[in-house]
Amino acid sequence: MIQAVSHLWLPFTQMQSFDASARTFVRGDGTSLYDARGRRLFDAVSSIWTIIHGHSHPAIVDAIALQAATLDHATTLGATNLPAEALAQALCELCETDYAFFAGDGASAVEAAIKMALHYWQHLGETRRTRFLRLVDAYHGDTASAMSVSDIAVFKSRYGPVTFETRPYERADDLEAPDVAAVIVEPIVQAAAGMRLVPIEHYVPLRNCMPLVIVDEIATGFGRTGTMFAYEQLDLRPDLIALGKGMSGGVLPLSAVLARERIYQAFLGAPEERKQFFHGHSYAGNPIACAAALASLELFALEGTFERAGSIERVAGERSATLRTHPAIREIRQAGTMIGIELHDAQRAWPVTNALYELGHFTRPIGATVQLVPPLSSSDEDIADFFDAFSEALERTN
Ligand SMILES: Cc1ncc(COP(=O)(O)O)c(C=O)c1O
């Protein structure tokens, strides 16, 4: 039996009321997590939008074990390794981009993308292009630049002194300002804003604009919205694409910025010109994480992941249509397999989530919105069971 947490400080968690003995995970298998009390939980939030093919998938476990025994880690500062090379090629082919720059967590990819955009304009001699635009209600992570291009007050208001000012992108005119370096957007759905759906028309001016377009696919990438990447549905050709979370199948920290040729070219020069990108993370391009990512990419075809995702989307859509008539429900928003169930009463969101846990479903609310973002390997029954449990949770918290 695992001891209660005593020295662990958890992210986004009020530790004073946290009871580790009630929520300690000891095993994962497929769409299930098992806690120290022996309860089985459906991972209804894919461990915060990471897990794609289920927990401890044998193909990913094997790839990790083989790579760990072959080459565990080697820095990519001035050196390369075979899994990182292969993954860069696979990602560039998938996204029709030219280069992959690896980082660690999603926020570190966003940091890299922001610095890359700023530095790119300096290389072009356009030094006034220093401003960043972002969507209203944006979320791009918790490091300083990522917070700066985010817009959720409760996550960033305390950290004003370490962030910089950014402007909202609300209309096409905003893109015309001569000081704008880049606009960063979450495609289709803003997950951290409670699965807020962005109208497709909002992205149209980004198809042809002067500032660089950074698309943040960290939450939406790797099949969650029905296509491999959500921006594919928007007819966008981003200059930079940030990837993370599901890239390694969701099992190891790995993120990347994909860049187009013209951006990469701007950083080339003789060593004494010092034009290289001054950014790097110790574990960037870690061979084990890259091997996991390559195994995960193969599983999409081997396991018919997109067909499964289509079925999840359909079942969730049908069940939402019924649940939405419940008087406690304000709105249900869905983009592919990313679903937000918003309650009228935000105070009820945690009690409903806790009741769901007791009923065998693990998720988290964002404000008044309870999330269902299941692994793409979930069965139709998993999804139907979640909706049944949700109705029961509403009864129990009435
Ligand atoms: C759209 C988006 N960008 C960036 C991030 C930050 O990723 P990470 O938590 O891996 O730093 C998140 C995390 O939820 C996200 O949803």
C-alpha cells in the first residue's frame, strides 16, 4: 500500500484539503486507472489530455524498454540521435512542415515558439515586430511567456511582474498593426477555457497575414478533434506549430515546435554571426520519449484510432443530446472527442466530479464545466457508462 502523500506538492491543487489516501494511483491499464484502495477508474480526462491509446499500451511499453536499453539519453545540444531524427521526419511529413525543434512539456514548446518568432523578425531586420496577439480566454501554459500569451485571469493574475503585455486577436484589423510579431491560437477549441468553441470564421484572416501564425496543438493534436491536427479543419498553413501532450502517446514529457523553411533559414549563418536559436532544454529530443512517440504514431493505423475516435464522438454526441435537457445543465460543448459539460451552478462542479469518482470515473472540472476528454482507445460502452454515471452524479448532488 502506498503511503499518503506527505512531501509532494501538487500542481493546481489546494493541499490543505487534499486527501492523498483517497486519490493515489498505483496502476494504469488501457482506459483504466487503479487507485491504492483498489478502485478502478475510467480515465475520462486522459490524464489531462495526454493519454491517446490507453495506459501502459504494450507497443509503447516495448518501444520504451527497447530504447532505454539501447540509448537512454544523449543531449541534442550539438548532437542528434536516431529516434529524434525519425520523429522529426514523421512530424514534418504529417504537418507538411520542414523542421522540428524538440522541447519538454507543452509550455516549453510555447516558450520556444514565442522566442523563435521574436528572433525571426530580428534576423529580418524588422525589430519593431515584438508584440504578440492571442485569443480571448487563451491558455498556453504556465511558464512566463506562455502565461503572457494566456488570458485566464485566475491562472496569471498573481504573476504580473514576470509576464509581458499581449493583445487580444479579435478582428482582422488587429493583424495589421506593424508591431505584431505573431499571433498564437488554439485551433477550434480552447480546452482550458472549459472546452470553449471558437467560430471557424475567426481563423480565416490567419490564412494570409503578415505576423507569423503559431498554432498551439498541444491539447488538440494527435486525433482529439477527429483529424490528426485540428488546424487541418481550418484550412490554415501555420508558420509554427506547437505540439505536446499526446505526442508520446501521452506517456512521457515531449513537446516540439514545427517550423517552416523560411524561419529555419533565417537562423543560418557562420558561427561568428551568432544567429543560432539561443534556446534549449536538457531533455529535448530524449530518445526514449521519441521512441514512444514513434510507436504511438504507428498505432493510429494499426488500431484504427480515427475510426474509434469517430465512434466516441458519435456516442458522446448522442448522449449529450439527452443530458443537455437536464435542468442542471447549462450547455454541452463538443469538438470531436473533447467535451465540456457546463453546469448552471459552478459550486456543484466539484461535488459532481467527486461523485463521478465514487462511481468509477476520473475527471476534473474547469469552473462550472466538467470535462470528458477520453483516451481515443475508449469503447462505446466506456462513453455510455460515463454519461450514465454523470446522470447519477447529478442525482446524488441534488
Ligand atoms: C493549448 C495548451 N497549450 C499549452 C499547454 C501547456 O502544456 P503543459 O501543461 O504540457 O506545459 C496546455 C496545457 O493544458 C494547453 O492546453
